[in-house]
Amino acid sequence: MKQKLWIVLCAAALLVCALCLYLGRDPDVATGATETGSGIELKTVSDLQRDSLYKLGKVWGFVKYRHPDPATGTVDWDSALFDVLPDLMAASSPAQANDVLADWLAGYPFTVGSDATAESWRRLQDQYGDSAPDTGWISDRSFLGEAVCQYLERLDQTYVGERPKGYAAFSADIPGVDFSHERDWQFRADDDGVKLLALYRFWNAFAYYAPNVDITPVDWDQALQEGIDEMLAAESRTDYLKALGSLSSKTGDAHVAMVDDTLSLYRFYGSYFLRCSFLVIDGQVVVQYCDEKETSLHPGDVILAIDGTPMTDRIAELSRYFALPEPDKFGKVLAIPLLNTKGPTARVTVLRDGEQLDLSVYTTNQLFVPENPWKNGTLENGQIGYIDPAALREGDVEKLMENFAGTRGLIVDLRQYPSVFLPYLLGEYLVPEPTQFATLTLPNPALPGSYFRQESFYTGAGTLQATGETAYPPYTGKVVLLMNENSISQSEFTVMALRQSPRAVVVGSPSVGADGNAVYLKLPGNVQSSFTGMGVYTPEGEATQRVGLQPDIVCLPTVEGLRDGQDELMNKAIEIILDS
């Protein structure tokens, strides 16, 4: 079952995306490329030029990922983009634009064929293929003209199996895409070439190396068309980041992030933060925990407005720049920017016990991260074991499970993001025999945009033993897995594995729906972006992306419970175990 490989794969690939908190020329086109930019400025853009830019974005990305020369790092497709932009913008008709593209592509000849490694990948796709990109557009003569279509069609029959220096490279150990060979470019508000490069780079990377491009809330071609106007309208670095955020928000992928060195999007309303965390209850933002120094805000307060801006307006505005799996799933994605303020004090309007209050609240320039009040160990006079995955270190699981032997039940709190990889290790104790818990789809290195199925994801007793590990004593008590709106990525993968236990029940609310790995892509202006790079499905083939996992028993926190200091999911878990 190749478990050792998959342990390495999952441990590395299922890390959630961490926020790094710490286009003869006309008069409208200026040129003069430099080492730090394109030197291209588009003062106005006609409908014809806009259509040409859309066409270029698609053609450039297709050629970038399929042309055999970039596999060895010999073609700089960023500079090639800058080279063609002025002539393309000077075209006076769609036909002339197509001629420009044809002449440009003719400068990058190639030999149709396939290497031995690529043939292996093609056979794998024939046997285990899950999805392939819709490339019918490359044969649309009315769209691209005869010469461009012929070029792309020939390129579509050219396969490269190994791209160690390619824009999309792959490792022999972990089958995930590596974008580390992308070049950084200095951002300047008047450099429209570089801004378009950023748009094209992210759009094409997601189009070819995201397994969920077919379920984006906005058609991905439409996102490119809209992105052209938004990017060219950017008159500042902040506008540029908003344009990138607007593009990425159309993915619906909660693994998506757009992080620059100033964390601009994450400090959307200012560089200060309320000293509290929140949960979403009935669509409202409700204070969950407060800093010990916070005396104005109380758990259970419903936040109605901050600095005069209603929370509904804040949520709506931020949703334009952050990728939400669904409109009501904003708690995890907007956890940081939603509580931004401009200064060391903020005006906060809350609803408390039916009364609306206007409070003056001290803020902090450090994000408040609450401490889990529940600690690893036993509860209820030693009757119940509790695991906080976020607080684990290597070796802790074995010690805890030894201590939990004989307890009536075990609570694994996957509202917390795991610090160690648990699906296999805990599965040894909780699942009596090797049991499939997931199917993944992985990108095919030789076929950009194609994904193949990998079904060898098993957990249970003997799974690790096959790699020479020692035996693990089976745990015989009840198992309760806690899950809520904050359960994402590795937390979701762990739930999928451990719920295979015949004694397990999942309590809480649907998870975020961003399972799989996060891949990272550098964008101009020292911006780090990310998105999901592998598809994760149940063994039955049911989707998890944007859908999330569903609990066996729905249990939701309430305003009253938070106000009274109650953890209603923990209460329910304890009740289930002691009543069993």
C-alpha cells in the first residue's frame, strides 16, 4: 500500500496554507523593458484590445506549460509576454491580432513528440485518469485563426515527462506541483505589463494545476475577462492587491491567500485588532474568547459594527477579496481582517442580553490568538481522554493513548489544527483493520490540467506496522471527533480517517471544505499566493472541496452558551461518552 510514501506525502502536502503574518504601436502604448519591469503602459484599452488581452492570456498559459523548452529553463515566457504585448495592442482587427500571435509563436519552434517518461504518465492517465482540461478552444479558428490553432494543436500532441526546471516542476518523492522557478518582478503602478503578468500567472496556474477549477463559483474564463479590467484599473499597490484578491476570490478555494510583505489585505481596515476571537452563529459574528486584559467585550456579545461600519458591510466587502467556499462560510477565511481597526481604540457596537451597546474598546497591533481552555489529558475523573491536536509534539500520542487505556471514551478536538500528522498514527489505535478513508486526485506532470486518481489511502491497525513500526494496542472506548466551521485541510483529512472507527461519531457542524495540500506561487511585487493542488474525495467519490464534511450529530454553539462560558460541543461529547 506504499504507506511510507503516503505518510511523507500527506505530512508535507496537507499543511494548511499558512498566512505569512510576519500589454505599427499606437500612442496609448509605452515600451522599454528593463530588468525590473516591462516598460509597458496602457493608458486606455479598447474593446478590441481587451479581447486581444483575454486571448493572449489563454494562449500564453497554454504554451508556457506545454512547450518543451521551458522544461529545461531555456525560454523566459515572462519576457516573451512583454515582447508581444506592444504589437498585439497595435493590431487594428481580430485577424491582425491573430497574425501577431502567430508570428510571435513562430519564434518558439518545437518538435512534436514524447519522451519515455511522458509515455509512462500517459499510460497512467489512460488507466487512472480522473479529469482533463477543456482545450476545445485551441481549435476554434474563428477565435484564434488558422496558424495559431495549428501551432497549439501540434503542441497539444507534445509531451514532456520531466520538467526539473520548468515553471511547473515535480518531485519524484512528492507528486505535487512546484512553482519555485517563477521569477519575481518589481511592482510599479504604471507598469501594466507586469500587472497583466500577475493576472495571467495566477489564472493559468489555477486553470492547470488546481483540481477544482470546474467548481469555481464564477466561471474561470469569466474571471480572466473581469480580471483584465480590474488589473489595468489598479493605480496603486493596494489597488493591485485588491485586483489579485478579486481574482482569487472567484476560486471559492479557502486555501487561497494573497500575502505581501505588508499584509495589506489582512489589514484591510487597519493595523490593529480587537482583542477577541469569534464564532459565526446564525450568520452573526459572536465573541468567543477575549484577551485577559479585555474588559469591554464579553463572550456572547454579538458584534454589530466596528468604527461605524456594520459587520454585514464588512463581510460583504471582504468577500470581494477573499475566497469563501460559500457565502455563509466566512468565519475561518475572514478571521483576521474582519476584526481590523485603524487605531489603538475602536468604537464597537454590540448586542448583549437584548440591549444594543456602543463601546469604546482598546485594541492591539498583535492578532489575538486564543488559548484552548481544554488540555491534553483526562476529564471527568479520568473517565474520558482528551486530545488537542494543536498542542501535540512527536511522541505525545503514544504516551496519551497509553494513559487513556481503559477510559470510557476519547474526544479528539479537530476544531484545532493539528501540529502533527494523525490520520495513520491514531488510526492504529482506533480503526481495527486497514480501511480506505480517502481518494486523492493528483496532477499529471506530462499532461497539464489532467489529474489521475490515487486510492491507496488507508488507516487502521497494521497500516504503520507494514513499515516496520511496532504494534499499537487497540482503543476500545467510544470516540467523539469534534468539528466546526474552523476545521480545515489537515483537520478535515484527519476526520475522514478517524471516523472510520466503528466506535467513532463526529459531532459539530460542517467543516470549511478546503482539504488537500496548499501549493505556493510567487507573483510580481513579492506577493505569495496559494491554492489547493490535490483533490480529496471520500472513498465513495463524494467531493469535499467547498462542500466540507458533514457531522453525524449536529451540535451548534449558541450565544447563551458562549455568554455562560459553556463549550456546547464539548458538553455534547462528554454526554455521548458517559451515556454510552
